[in-house]
Amino acid sequence: MNKDAIAKSLVADLESRLGEIEAIGALVAAAHLETAIEALCREFDIPRKASNTD
């Protein structure tokens, strides 16, 4: 698997966990995860749909 495919897979996995992290009230962790997702998307030119987070 190449780096781009790995990055896309990671973004999808991390995005799927973001709601769960917010649901348990771990908002600082959620903010850090959101930042990590954004960084991966920028670095690997991965388009991202609008976030549903506050």
C-alpha cells in the first residue's frame, strides 16, 4: 500500500472516531484529533468534506 492510500485510510478511520470522542466529552482530545486529520489532509492533498463538529 502506498503512502497516499495509507493516509486516506487513516483519515477515514480517524474521522469515524471523532464523533465517538466528542460523545464521551473528551473535547480536548477531539480538537487534537481534528488537527491531526487536517494536517494529514493538507500533507497528502486529501479533499475533506465539511466537518460536523462545533
